[in-house]
Amino acid sequence: MSVVHVIHENPLWLPPLADAFDAAGVPWQELDLSSGTFDLSSVPPEGVFYNRMSASSHTRGHRYAAELTAAVLAWLSRHGRRVVNGPAALDLEISKVRQYAALEAAGLTVPRTVMVQDDRAALLAAAHRYFAGQPVILKPNRGGKGLGVRLFADVDALARQLDSLPQDEAPVDGIWLLQEYVRAPRPVITRAEFVGGRFVYAVEVDTTAGFELCPAEVCAVGDAACPVGETVVAEAPRFRILPDGIDAGLRAKLEAFLSQAGIDVAGIEFIQDDAGRTLVYDVNTNTNYNAGAEEAAGVAGTPRSGPGALARFLGAELAGGRRLAA
Ligand SMILES: Nc1ncnc2c1ncn2[C@@H]1O[C@H](COP(=O)(O)OP(=O)(O)O)[C@@H](O)[C@H]1O
Ligand SMILES: [Mg+2]
């Protein structure tokens, strides 16, 4: 039978999607690529493949899951399978540098960023050269959940703390990013969710408690998905769906970016700074939705929720494919 195959490596992120698929009557099965063996001379199963491989997969012990996924997607593409969030999306998921190139090509503004190969002396030299006299953010090129994202008040603070950075925090692809700190008038970022390339809703996320902003419920408290030390438990709800959405011009630009970049599903993060500039700094092609915010906005369990919109979109893709095949 033709089904939606969900490519992923973290089962803890699946239940909201499973509920939405069941509610919409969409047949699906998981394809866990935390490991795998594939006979490349065989033909892949029928159906639509939805790629949810995560940039942070290496933090769950799945060091090569993203690389395995890229290889599997090549095999699926060779057989003409429809892959939602296909190779181009995965390519951006695992590299902020490639995200920024694609965002700028689509006319969006990204924070000033300098990339440095993983060498602490070079990092310090670059910080002095490009960010002297200002706060600076240090983050890995292949990110996820805010892990390893640090703000330093100035380059001296970076210099003092660089030696004490744990070795295992070296960026997994060997690339560090030094980035201008975008100061927002209020301590919030916005994350706009898109399904089928179209805007669904935006959440405002309170950043006072830190930079680890994974919206999934399993990330909100100490849980196997988020090893101890990664989690921040906030008292007030940190995620709030914006009733009026986002600026129409920005929305159109972000949708055009997704179309140009070959991305069907994404959560795109941006900050509006003191000067009114909108700076886009993170594209999550593997996105999770905040259940509490969806409840509060009255969209939980409906097609206007993230999982609901996804189930509807993927169900339609599956039905379209079935019609073509018939
Ligand atoms: N340039 C920046 N200026 C201000 N805050 C930032 C900047 N970059 C990241 N942050 C904060 O850190 C969080 C995590 O950074 P992000 O680039 O999204 O990494 P990840 O891919 O791990 O989610 C952001 O959501 C934001 O709150
Ligand atoms: Mg982020």
C-alpha cells in the first residue's frame, strides 16, 4: 500500500504527528535513519517520503544519520520518489552558512557572520578583527536546539572562556560561526512555521531563560531527548502564537525563499532589532510545534495546527501521487 514514509531519527518527536496522521486518516510509517542497510539495486517502496532528519541528530548519538539520509534521498530521487523536504532541504538543514547564502539570494537579511574553521587561535583572531568593541555570538554551523550557542559581552569575554569550552563542543562539521548579536527591543524571537511552502502561523518565543528554544514538548523538561544540562524550564509560557501573524511583505519573501530553496516544510527564526531591521538567522527544515501554544490559540487538533497542517499536506501529496500512478 502507498503510505507516507516519515524519515527521522528521534522517535520522541513523532507522537504529535502520529496523532494528526491518524485523525486525518493518512496511512504512514516511520523510516528511522539513525542507522540502516539499503540494497541500492532494489526499488524503494511506493509512497511519499517526508524527510525530518534533524541538524541535531549527532547530539543523540546518531553522528552519521544526516549523511545516511543524504545517501538514502539520492536513492529515492533516482527512482523518482516524491520526497517532501528533499536533498536541497537537508543540505540547508545541516549548514547555517548554506542557509544564509540561500536567504540572501532570496532578498532576506541575515546577521553579519564570519565563519572560522575549528581552530581556537583563528577564532580569537577573527573575533578581534571583525567584532572588536561589540558583543558577539558563537555558534556551530550545524546547529539544533540552540546547543552550543553562546553570547559573549565582548571579545575579551570570549577570549577568557574559550579555553574552558569543552572539547566535545567542537562543531561537528568543523565550522564555527561568529555572529553579530542582534539586540531586540523585547527579549523575544519569532519563529514562522510553513507547510507546503505556505505560512501556517508564527510563534513568539521568550528568550529570557536562554537560547535553547526547541518547541517540542519533550524538550521542555528533563527528558531523554534533551540530556540534562540542555534543558531550560520556564515558569511562564515561552511560546505564544501571534494572532495577527507576520508582516505580509516578510511572509511573501519567506515563501519565495522556500520555493527557491526547494523546501516544503520549515520553521524560520528571525529577530526584529532596535532599528526595525528583520534579521533571519535559522531555518529548521525539521520543525516541531509547541503544543501549549497551539492549545492556547485554539488551533490544537485542527488543520490550523502544525501537525494538522502537515497531515493534510502530506495526505494530499499521497492522494495526488496515487492519482498520477492510477
Ligand atoms: N545573532 C543572534 N543575535 C541574538 N540572538 C541570537 C543570535 N543567534 C542566535 N540567537 C539566539 O540563540 C537561539 C539559538 O540560535 P540558532 O541560531 O537558532 O541555533 P539552533 O540552530 O541551534 O537553533 C536563537 O533562537 C536566539 O534566541
Ligand atoms: Mg534555532
